[in-house]
Amino acid sequence: MLPSISWNWTTPRGLGWLILGLGTPLFVQCTPGGSHRPGRAALLQVELPEAPPRESPEWISISRVQPIGLIFDGPPPAAALGAGAFAIRDAQGLVVPGNWHVNGHRATFYPQLPTSGHGGAFEANARYVLDLGPTDGRSFLSGIAPALRNAFPHPDDPESIRIEFRVTDAPRYQWNGYGSLPATLANTDPVDGATDFSPGLHCDHDHDFPPRQSILLNYDRPIHPASILSRFVLRDLETKTPRQLHGISLGIAVRLVQNSFAGSTIELSPSGILPLGHCLAVEGPRQLPSLSDRSDSAPHEVLLTVTVARRESEPIHDCIHESFDQPHPDNRQHQEPGETLAQWHAEGRELLAAASLGPPLTETLGLFHPPPSIEEVTLDTSRQVFPLPGGSTPDVVPGTIVEGGAFAFDEIVIPDGVTVRVVGPRPLILTSLGSVRWAGRLDLRGASGTSETAFDSAITPLPGGIGGAGGGRGGEGHPTLLSATGTPVSPPRGGSGFGPHNQQRIGGQGGESGMLDLPDWQNRYATTAETDPSETSDRHSNGFKPPGGGGGSFHQQGATPRKAGWGNVLADGHGGYLVRTPKHGSGFDILRPGEAGNRPFVDGRDDNDFLGPRGEFSQLFAGQGGGAGGSGLDSYFHGAWCHHDHSSSNDSLCVAEFGIPGSVPDTTGDSRGGAGGGGGGGAWIRSLGPILVESTAQLMAHGGEGGGGETLGCSNWAGGGGGGSGGAIILETADALRIAGHAVLDVSGGRGARADRFKGALTSCRSLHDNTAGAGGAGGNGLIHLRLPPGRLADVASSAELTPGAWEDGKNERNPAELGTISAAVSRWYDFGRAIAESPGRSPQFRFPATDASGAVITNADGNVLEEARAWIRCDVLGSPDPRRRGHFLPGLEPRAHALAPGTDIRVFFQGADAIATGSREVDPATISAWTTNPRNLDGHQFLRYRIRFERSPVFPLSLQARMVVQEITIDASF
């Protein structure tokens, strides 16, 4: 018999291994007997290291750099590793970069280790597949023994022989996997004490000096990328003074260029001219932490010294030469209103590209225009397969799949009578390269929380309302907990609402339940010390009501139910009441209502409560779920207790209920609190052309209502759920925006459950007014943001149809649209200070002959970059793919080298500055010059930076723009 999956926790390094152990080969011959194919090694075991804790029982969670082992009954099929039957693939089906190492019968996959904070290794919080399917057109597998079938979703399908796992996002475990031994410096290049070191020029057009030389430090083990930050210094020892024992620190760029289980290499690149004839010293630690250790306990010391040979040649040339292999962190500080950020390191290549809207144009889906006969179209922000039904997307290639909720179309037209319903865990991002006309309905609503209508059923929980697209789920009514001994017990309070993306414990809190069993020092409930179940003198009193849950919050704070109440009689239906002395405490305790969720805006300012580079949101948010109401309880035990509990002292308090004399308290069967409402979803609709929201349009992102508690006797046994907060509706255009009269944009919060719901059902509730506030708190209103280019205002016929208080920045002053015909990127500052100090009385002179007087790259009438400009800036056109014919480009917009796209310009601007003090590498803000198109205007400045701007012509069809890129740029400096 084949053994089933087993767990082995004896592996070193503190990690467990999931071992799929097979008593016979996993891959068998395609015959009824299942015998092993002669001459072919069979897989015996798969070892997936697990990084505890496991977030979900159906997933194996590993660290980012953990190797994966395969054990065969013979030499493994090397040709298949990584390409055929044994490949690790990401969510898109692409093979994960890494190396397979074969040692005897074992094959181990080592993922490519990171050389920066983002690239390399597995991605955190991502899912991967170890593909054990067919190779070379044949399958190793024709069947799986019964004991192993549960390990695979479709064991009879060779294409589905795979093991799925996810990568942990817990920082503690992300970098485990290569031991805890530190990396030690092995050798350097140049070696210690070397002389005649080149001047370290960026480049040298006149060939006066050898090429720029970097300093390489080689370590014997892999290292964590963060461990090299600010740990290496290059000093000029000729300038040391008593106050500067180690000399002046020179500018260097530190980069981890190689990182593998065999070793790592750090490159130190000097910034600007090195001081000629001076002795330089590289200082840093000889040991660096391993991948699993970020501590910095190693002392810094001199690693090597070199002497820069003095050169007499004149003039000295330095220059900025850059290929765009990494983003520059100060981009957003210099983004002008109405400009989008150009894309550094675009498409995984060393490119600076004009900003694209959402997905690259290779993924445009053509026209989005549902016919009026289609009543509803659904978009799933998790995974959407196209085309949409009824010809709604006539141009899309059948079988196209979009993941993540971002959809780009050439034009969007939603007729009256058509509903676009959005589902999924992420907010919706709709991009139009043309215009948007919305006359139908957009459904982003949060669902209402479940009310207690089953009666006599306090054992099971009540589901919270599902959030709209990206919105948080409402808190669960009467959630089931386990005691320290594993006994199912009732909750101390209703479930809390979830935040956007279903983040836990961020929405409205749940109201406290009617039993105050206090937790012990380990925060566990005893569940053995019941208090008097005779909660009131009249156990069917209308006044008996635990408090409601808090409302979710977003742009506005949700509501917390009022904390009124005295003597267990609540005249107005609000939660919060006094209870008698619990056995674990003294004095009276008050059951507290659920607090409203915390607003996501946390910096204390009101002028940046929006999405965008100037706001607190860097990504689109949605609404929070509301908290559930407290349950009315006499015991934390689910079901019967009383005579069956751990104490006989309270047996006299047992009452007859449900025909079971003296066995259960009177609230066991019908005491559940109502569930919280779901948060409204989020939608970001942006367009290069105009946006028109017609009078028949309804853009609905309101929060779900809270569910009522047990409804017999006007919810008098349990609290009501809080409402979910409203979501977010953001309309952004590079052109014009009009919202016609009677159009509705609803991001209001959901109402809390009313105390007088089902008024007068069985007992008298007529003392409660019809509009009495609910026992659950109402959700806060969401966010509406209408963004246009600077200086333009949205044309809103009537703001009455917009949720009050939700329209942020109505004057479009604080956060205008980023969309426009211009995108730009700004470089870092480059330091030429040491060259100035080396040549007293002289200063850098800058030159960039690739642009005209307006800063535009010089081209001929056909858009081809001229020869002289080509040597200083490399501009190309990637082309505009034809969305209707894969592998083809739109006519006239094919890829071109050394050219600009029709109707476009690329401009370069320069800015200079000086140091805040002599010898300093810090820029003095007071000395920063205005941007100029001629770098000669900045001669003599210690620092220089540039700005590249892509401009699209507004008259050229925006949906047919070819993509412009810059591959490299060179700016000359002479001394």
C-alpha cells in the first residue's frame, strides 16, 4: 500500500518539510499494471519546506528563498528539469528563474536570489505551482494510487499533476533557507594597496583616460540585499583632519550585482571625478548577515586602499551616462500637475518609457459597449475571462484573461438599462484610451448583514455581508470560538468587520455579548464560571438587549451606538446596559457597544484625504465592513449547560425552556446578534478623453445594512449589526467631465440594524418611535473624487445626487488629474564636487548637443533622430500592437529604432545646485536653479540632474499612440 502525505518536522533551520513519500514510483507506465517504465527514473519524494505558521490549511507556505527538493529512484531526467515535467511556474504559467542542481538521485531547485529589494527569488504572498505534468509530448503518469489521489486536484488528467504552494509574506520567515552563517569577504578587485587606479570616470568621449573602474567586493555566501545599505564608505585619506580622522567621504553607488548560494559580489561605483593622486580607502564590514539575518553586528574597518594615479592630460572629461535599470526614488517630488510618471525600468528591460494607462497597450481590450438588450454584465476583479456576453466586447481576442481588476479599453459606452456588476476581492480600475459615456448602472454595493430570523438557533454563526469590489466583509454574528480545552463556546462579542481587501480587525467592532466571563492571564476564557441566567426580573423584558456593532468607516467616521442604558431597561433601543457582578470581578460591568472602525486617513490632515501622489492613498481603497451585534447569553457554552456544566452551585437557576426542564437557559435558542453589513466597493474610472455621466446613470457603491438580532420581541434578545461604510468612486480624465442632472453617485454608509425592526411581532414595542436609531451603528460615507487637469472643474449639474460630504476637492485644487498628454521622470542628483576641489579656480562645464532650443530631441521630418543626437540619447518606438490581430502592429505605428512616434516629442531639461557646505554631498535647496533646456546655463554647479519629458500631441488619436522609450542618455562635463 502506498503511504499518504506525511509531515516531517525534523529538518534543520527551524523549518518543516512537506514530504510526499511514495512506497513505489509516482510516475508509472501507461498500462493497467502501472509498472515502472524501464530506463526512466521515477520520482519518489517531493520536499517542500514550510515556513510556519500556515496561513491556510490547503496551502503550503514556504519562504522566498527556500530550495525545493525532488528525490528519484535513479539519476533524474536532467533534460526535463525546469522545462518539461519538473518546472516551477508562477500564476501566469511562466517558469520561475533559478537553477537546478543534481547530486546523485536528488535534484534541488534554488530560486534566483534577490539583488535588490524587489527582484529575484519567489515573490512574497504569491502562489506557485510545481508542475509534474507531461514532457516531450508524453506523460510519465497514467494513474495515481488511491492513497495519493487527494494530493492532486485532477489525478486522471496529466496536465494537472501539480503541487501548489504560496510564499509567506511574514517578514520573519521570508528569507529563511540558506542557514545562519554570515558572508565573509573573500577577495577584492582591485586588491588592497593597488596603485595607478583609473580616475573612475563615468565616460570619456576623447579617450583621455581608461574606462571608469568600479571596486568589487566578493563574499563567500549569499547576503540579504538590505544588508549593504549605508554600510560601505569611500574616503579620501589626503583630506583628513583631527576632526575628520578618516577623511572626507566620497560619493559612491553601492549595488549587489551577484547573489547566489555560491557567493555574492558587491560593486562600489564612484560618483564623479575621483581626486587625482590621492590615497583612497574603502571601509565596511568584513562579514555581512546571511539572508535570514538582517542584524548589523559586524564592525566596520578598512577593506582596501588604492592610490589614484595623477594625470596631466587636459582637459579632464566626466559625464553622466545612464541606462534605465532601476527607478529613481525622488520622482514624485518633482511631478508637475497634469503629468503622469514615466516608467523607469519598463517591461523588465532597461527602458524609460512614456507612462501607459493601466495595463500596457498590448492588453487593450478594444471597445466596451454592451448592447441595450444585455441587462447585466459582470466583471470579476480576481480573474475575468473575455469576451463578455452578448457582444459587449466585440474586439477582444477570445480566451483573453485579465487578472487583478484593471481593464483597459479603447472606448467605454454603457447604455441606459445595462448594469455592470463588479465582483471580486479588488477594486475596479477601468481605463479608456478614448472617451467614457455612462448611462447605465454600476453595481459596487456592499451586501447587508444576515439577520437572525431562524430563531432557536444560537449554535451557528450569522454570515456578515459581502463587500463590494475590494470592500471589507461585515462582522460575523455570534461567531463560534474554541475554548482552551477545545470546547465550542459562544463569543465575548460579535465579530468585527473587515477592512479593504478583507484585512482583519479593521472595520467596525462587534458589540459585547451578555456573558462577562473574564479572560485569564493567557487571554483565554474559563467557560466554567457561569453567572445568574436570570438577567432581569422579567426574563422576557423588552429592555433586555446587548449592544449593537459599530459602523465601518472610510472618508467619514462610522457611528458607535450610544452607550445609554440603566438597570437593563433601554427606553430608546440603544445597546449598552448594566449587568450584575461577574464571578471574576467586583462591582458592576457595562456591556460596551462596538466602536466604529478607524478611518484609513491617519496623518491628522484633512487636505490630503484622497487617492494620488499628493494624497494618503497610493492605491485604490474601498469600504470597511460593520461590526456584528452582541449576543444575549447566559453561558459561553453552546447549547445545553446548567445541570451539565462544571458547577452545581447554580443548579437552582436552571429554567425550563424548549420542553427540556432545567437543562438550558432561556436565551440559548434565540440569542444571536445580527451580522455587520459589507463595505461598498471601489471604482476608478479614468479616461484620456471626456467622461459623461448621463442623467440615467447610477453609480452605486454604498455600504450594506447591518442585520437585526433575534427579531422576536423587537430584537430584544440580541444586538443589531453595524452598517458597512460607503466605497470609493473616482472619475479621472485628461479632458472634460460632466455629470448630468439626476445622475446618482452613491457612496453612503449602510444603516445599522434598527431596534424596532419587525415592530410589534410578539411583544409590545410601540414605545419605540419608528425612526429610533438602530442598535447597530451606521457606516460612514465613502469617497467621491472628480479629477481633471489643473485649472479645470467638473461640470456637475446638481450635487444633490452625490452623497453629502463625500465629494472631495470639489475645486480641483489639491489633487488634479495625473492623466494628460505629458509624462515625465526626474533623475537623481549627480555630484561633481570632488573634481571642483581638485581643480581650484575651475568648474565643470556641461554639454548636451542632442536637443534644440526648446529642449526637444532633434529629428528630421520623418521622426528619425539625427546622427548627432543619437550619440547622446537613444530614443526608440516600441510600436502599437493591433488588438484585433495578435503579433501585428497598427499600420504606420510599427516599431522603429532611433525614432519618435508620430505626433510626439521627447524633451530634456536640466537643473543645477550646490552643496550646503564645502565638501558636503548634501544639496542646498536654496541653490537649486530653475529648469533649463541648455545645460551650459548650469556651468560651475556642483550637482546636476536632468528631466525627460514625453509629450503626446492632443490632436493625434490618443487611443493609437505608439509607445516611446529612451534606452540611455549621456551628458558631458569638462574641466
